[in-house]
Amino acid sequence: MDQNMYVIFISYHENLDESFFIAEELKEYYEKWGLRCVLIKDKRSISDPRQTIAKALGETDFLLQLYTNDPSPTDWMQREWEQYEIIRMSKNMKENRAVLHTKDTNLNDPFFEKFIKKGKSGELLVWQIDDEKDCRVAVETILEHSKRLVEPHGKVVLPEFCLSRIPHLRGLRSSQVANFFHNFYEANLKGLECVYPDRLAALGSVEQKINSLREGEKVRMLGITLKRYVLPDPEHPKSTGKYFESAIERGAEADLLQLNPKCPAAKHRAEIETPDKAYEKSTLFTEGEAVRSFYKNKPEFNGKVKIEFYDFPYVGILLFKDEIYIELYHVGKELQFPNICGHVPILVARKDSDFYKLFESHFVSLWPKKEGI
């Protein structure tokens, strides 16, 4: 194992779906930051389980104890903590441990009360992992401890579970919850990694992806105008345009597909989105033209940003080397939204999966053979 690899051991309640789900998301989250996460399942074996646990804990830099609606540990979890204490004492290690719980954890349970007391006295780190404020402190503390919280990574994007996605399942029957996890698991096998509620929620993750682009790497994007992703815009600080421009300046490249402003679909969308404006003054037309003008009129971007048109507005796509972001398009108009874009879930699929290959082929089929601007 890489001697410089920072390792997190997550002790979780394997028999509780929510505990397992959060542990898996934590694992995926920290591994994207270059850390290694260890989750040991309780399974039958001819070897002594204490040896398996001790070996994993011997390579661990930080222990996370995860609790959900059942504050009592399983026998397996108890073994993990006992081995941690044995190793820590024998090696005279500093206690790098945190207790994570959810809002459903019974904090008055006799077993859990001792953690609460230690947390209040500062002896132990205790965080509510599905609380946005607490979760930010938790993830940033561990990233700082692992020395991964550095400038090139950009800002921290919180894991999904802290944004109250899981609590919506708590009112459902156990069979419905089981079906949800089964369906998500099946979709995950085909490549689905994550679902963001809308484009705004996905922008932080997209920003990290754009910030990671280096010289010679290419990003491919398909959208209506792509303004929020590629055009620096001080009026919309949450857009990723300034990061995209910086990526191109460091040598990255981009193939951009915009909806053809002359096609009937573009005019139809503009009529729905901004019915009070002539087409040439509509949001769709002016934003698309702004993106084209910005990159066409800057010689330093010549050849690095290619822009082409397509006529089929089915889906928005951001293609990175390891993930693809997918947004379904529609022409539904709701009064509370100022426009018809950005209000549906964003799907994220991993490289080399069925989903990735299907949507990549969609992009390839629309990209013209001739050079862009």
C-alpha cells in the first residue's frame, strides 16, 4: 500500500440500510479526495475476525463510528472499537476518532450518552452527519487532518446524505425503503453514481471537475447555450464560467455543442421561456451568442474551444474523463421559475459504464466532422 495514502476506517451498522448507505457514500466521497476508506463486512470466515480487523485498523489514520436510528453497536462493531483501542494504546497513538450520528439517533440512550458528554467536554469529536452545518465541519476537519484540503481542490462540496435526502425515506414502509435501495443498487451497477436534485446543486461538483482539468485534457459539453458552465459572469457567482476560462488558459480544451439558434426547437423554447421578447432578444438567443462571441473573439482560445450546433434538444451533457453529468430537457413551464432550464435532477454516471457509453455516443453522433469555430 502507498505509504503516503491516508486511510479512514468506517465502523457502521451493517444490518441497517441507512447506516450502510451513508457509509458507502462517505467511502465514495473521501476516495474522490484521494483518501482510502475501509469498510469491513461481518461475514463467515475460517480466520479469526479480530486479525482481519486488526490488520485494517493497523493501517488506519482515522476511525469513524457511524450511528443511525439504533444507537447500540453490533457485536462486530464492538470488536472493531476494541481492536482500535488495543492498537492505539500499544502504539501510543493520538486518538483520531469521531462519532457520527443522524437526527434519528436516540441521544438519550444510556450507551450513547457517554459520547454526548465527551463531545460537550471536547474529549471526543461528535457530529450529526445529516445536518449540513455539522457535516461541513466533519468532512473539512478530516480533509484538513489528511492534508487534502488545499487550494487546487477548490471548495468542499458536501456529500448528498447531509442535505436531507435520506430522511425522506423514514416515513415509508420498510418494504418501500428496501425497494428504493434495491433499485438504486441496480442503477449503480449500470453506472449511476449520484443524483443531484437540480443543476444548481450539481454546480459545486462540476466546479471541482473543471478545476481538475489540466493541459491537454478535454471536456465535452452539450446544452442549450452552456452559458452557466462556460461564460464568466459576475452577475451569477455560482456559475462555473470563470473556472472554465481558467482551465482553457492552462491548456485544457473543450468541444461545445449548442442548440442551433436557427432550428424550430430553439425558437419554440424561446417563445415559452421569454414570450414577451422578440426571438433575437430572447434569453436563449442572446446567451448563446454571448458564449460564441466570447471565445471566438479571443485569439488565445483559438483552437482550444470548438463550438458546433445540433438540432435535437433532448438532453444536456457534461463529459469529463471519469464521469458524465446528464440533464433531461423539457419545455414545461412553471410560474415559480424564471426559465425552463435547470430544475430537473442531474444524473452522474461513471466512466466505462453502460450509462456513460450510451450518452457519450449521443454526443459523438451529434458532433459534426468538420472543425468548430
